[in-house]
Amino acid sequence: MKKIRKPFTSINAKIAIIFMLLLLATIEIVGAYFTRQLEQNSIESFETSIQIPNLISNQIATQLNKNNAKKANKQLNRIVSNYSNDAINDITVVDSKSVIRSVSNVNDQGTIGQRATNSDIKKVLTSGRQISKIINDNGKYMIQISPLNVGNGPNTIVGVIVVKAGMQSVFNNIHRVSFLFLTASLVAATLGAGVALVIARAITKPIEEMKDQALRISNGDYSGHVKVYANDEMGELARAFNILSVRIERSQEVSDSERRRLDNVLMHMTDGVIATDRHGNITIINETALNFLDKTENEVKGEPITQLLGLKEVTIQDLMSTQQELIVTANVNTHDELILHADFSLIQRVTGFVSGLICVLHDITEQQKNENEQRQFVSNVSHELRTPLTSLRAYVEALNDGAWKNENIAPQFLGVIQNETERMIRMINDLLNLSRMDRGVVKMDLEWVNLNDFLSHILNRFDMMLKNDGVKKYKIRRIFPHQALWVEIDTDKMMQVIDNIMNNAIKYSPDGGLITIRLLQTHKHVILSVSDQGLGIPRKDLSRIFDRFYRVDKARSRKQGGTGLGLAISKEIVEAHHGKIWADSSEGNGSTFYISIPYEKMSEEGDMWDEV
């Protein structure tokens, strides 16, 4: 939508008005000077035209100088009456005693013999200088008072002659000339305004085109160009503007390309990036940082970075002055917690002016977890090795002190030493196995196995153990489908997993307890469950039973001879088969361990269940 200008705000109107005003001012100044000169010249010319000739003046002076006043007055009236000048209205003759001696106007004959009261007459009689003045007496008139002299001496003034002449025609001529001049001025101003509009349009048209092109450029349209009308300064400006438009377009393309590339880099970065202004308010944040902090872009834009990261005791000035590295904890939800490493750096211009901060967030949650696990692992290994070694040292010292000579005690001591040594060897072997699994160097010897037969073979061994005297009594219940379930597993490693779970079930079950083994087929998995009737696992410990060296009841576990690594090894083996292992238990109601292994159906037989 084109913007409507207010009157007289465009350059065209301003140039035309200024030009017209300048022209009017010039004409008026010239006209005032011309009118003044015309008026002055007209008055001077009129004053000269009404001047009484010297011949007449001398005749009048001669008559005034005579002693016979009556006879002289007659001559004066004759001289004044006979003088003809169309411009003169009245002629009055006054002698040196300010007495009126003759008048040309018949209506004023009664003033003869009276004393003249005009002060200008007295001045002329005294000074001998002519006085001319213009009066307004029902019209414009000129009064001219001239001295009358006889001879050349200072006392030769015999009177004055007063001439009254109407000047209305003179001023009418002056007014007529002034009106003509004013009319010509207005016509010239109008023509000048038209010419000014044409000139202004020629000047401002390229400017308007440049303005329109600038608006298009601001809206992202670089297709237009300004037309070059001439090779003058405006033409050079138009060419420069076109060059500037092309360069802006190229710069914008480069800027857009860089911005898109930066956006892509920020979007695909695994680290979070936050940029702020010099006040510490967030201006840019990438998707990774938003995911870390569980925020949306609208929530954080303009928010102080210290508030977003929860830095209560750190100010933005501290971050800018030290650029210190910080560890930030982010609560993604009520269950998960992220540990982030925040690295700060300044955004500086070439001049050194600091315009903001860049913060890079790196997720070190797993790293911190691994470090904590390593510390816990070292602590657990040290503790687990110290206990048997302390026991070994005590028995060895006792034997060294002479207990080996006692035939009853020595065999017992040696038996304890052997058991503790075997326990340490088992633990070290388990640690080596876990280390290999962590490094991914354990080779899986996979083969297709009928899982029903494989489990029956393992459980048959445990059934044989029931026949030995001194072994805890228990019952094994099997719930298997009639259908053969073929799975691809490493039999040795999977046997180790099932042995670990069965041994735990036997250890923690009471005498005469029932251990139930179920085998269930789903669409894509086979699920094996082992349930016992033992003490169960507290809910708070259930999520950690697969951690290395973790024991629910450490005293009882050591008494049972466990290393605390069996379930951790079982988890690694099951996950190496792309399966999953978990447990369900409640304290006092026994425990159930589940193993899920990927399965592909190989036959169309019905799933019939059999209880043993």
C-alpha cells in the first residue's frame, strides 16, 4: 500500500515553493527599489515642472519692492492671473512682512492684506531657501515656497511665492505602474513555480526510484534497478545505487548461506550451544540445549543465562571476566538428571568490545556415571579382595606360629585357605570375563538349540543334586510348551546365566521351597522365568541387583560365598544375545527373574502346555 504524503511534504512541492518564494522575494525587492525610484523621480520632475520661471519671479519681486502697494497689488494680480500652468492650482504672493499681496484663486481674494500664518513662509523669509512639501488635503498636493529676491545681497528678500499643485495624477501613475509590476511579478512567480516543478520532478524522479528500490531491497527483492536518465551527478548516483544493490544481494546470499550452514551445524551438534547479548540475555539456543534443559525456545528467549542454568551465586559479570568452566545439573523430569559441563567464551568485535557470551553444554552424565562406577568398582574390588586376604593372612600366620604341628587344627586351616583362594580365583575370573565383555572382545559361539531340551538338561543336573545328603531340599517345577523352541545362543555362556539364577534361587529359598521354571513363547521373543519362595528383594534394591558387587544383604551373601558379580555377568551375556534380563520381587514373597531372548518361529505346531 502506497503511503499518502501530507501536503507540502514532498521534495517536488518544497523545491517549487522555495523557488517561487525566492523569485517573489527577488521581484519584490527589485520592485520596491524601482517603485521608490520612480516615486522619487516623479516627485522631483513634478517639483521642477511647477517651478515659477525666473522672469515671472523677477517681475513679482519688482512689484513687491515698489512703494505704491495698491498699484503693485494690481500688477501682481495681473501677473499671477496671466501665468498658466495646468499642474498649479493656487499661487499666493506674500511680502517680506508675511502679508498676503496676491492670490490666483478667485475664491481666496478675501485673504489679500491678511498676515500669512504658515510657519514655513517665515522660515523661507528668514533663511532664503526654498521649501517643498507634500500634504494630504482632500488629496495629494505639493506646496512649494520660493523666496523672491531683488539683487544679490543678504537683505534682498522681498517676499515669497507659494505654489500649491495637485499631485493625484502623479501618484495615480505610480500606483498604476506598481500594480502592473505586481501583476507581472505574480505571473512570473506562477511561471517560475511551473518551471520549478518540472525541474524538481526531473531531480526527484531518480530519487523516488531509488527510494522504491531501497524499499524492495529491504523486503528482499533485488530484481529491480534504477534507471539512469543522464550522465550528471544524479546519473552517477543511480549507477552507484545499482552497484550497491548488486553487492547487497551478493552479501545477503552469502549471509543467508552462512546462516543456514550455522543453523545446520547448531541443529546437528551433539553439544548444546547458547548465545547471549552483552547483558547475559539469551539470543540464540540450539535444539540440543533445549533438550538438555527440557525447555522450549519461546520460554528461554530473552531469559538471563544464569537463571536458565540455575547459577544462583554467579553473575554475568563473573562469567565475562573469568569465562570459568562450570558443572550444571539439569532435571529433565522427575526421574532423570543430566550433568552438563558448561564452557563459556566471549563474543568480541575487532575493537575488543564484548557483545555477548557463548556457552557450550556437553553432556557428561554417562562420563560421571562411569567415573563413579569405576570408583565404586575399585572400592568394591579392594573390599572383596581384602576380606579373603585378611583371612588368609590370619591362618597363614597361625600356621607359621606352629599350628601346622597340630594334626587337628592344621587341616582345617589349610581347608579355609584353599576355600578363600578358590573364592578369589573365581572373583578374578569373573572380573576378567566382565572386562572382556566391556571391551567387546568376547567371541560368541552361537548355535541353534532346542531351548526345551537345553533347559531340561540343566535342570536335570540340579535334580541330581537333591539326591546328595547334606544338600538343601527343594522342588523344581517345570512349565514348558510341547512345541520345540529353537533359538540361536552360546550354550556355554547361557548355561552360566541359568546356573547363576538357579544357584541364587536355591541359596535364598527355604528348605522344601518350590522353584518354578516357565518357558513362554511370544510373537518375537522367548521368555524364561525362574521363581522362588525366598525372602524376596526390597523394592529400593530391585533396580540395582544387576550392578557389580551389589548385594542386598552383604553379610548373608558373603556367608553364602558369592562374589557379587554373578548377576552382572548374566546381564552382560543376555544383552550380548540381544536379549533382556530383569527381576520382579516383593520382600517376603519370593523373587522371579525373567530372561527374554529373540525368537523366530520355525514351525506351525500348536502351543500346547505341559506341567511337570
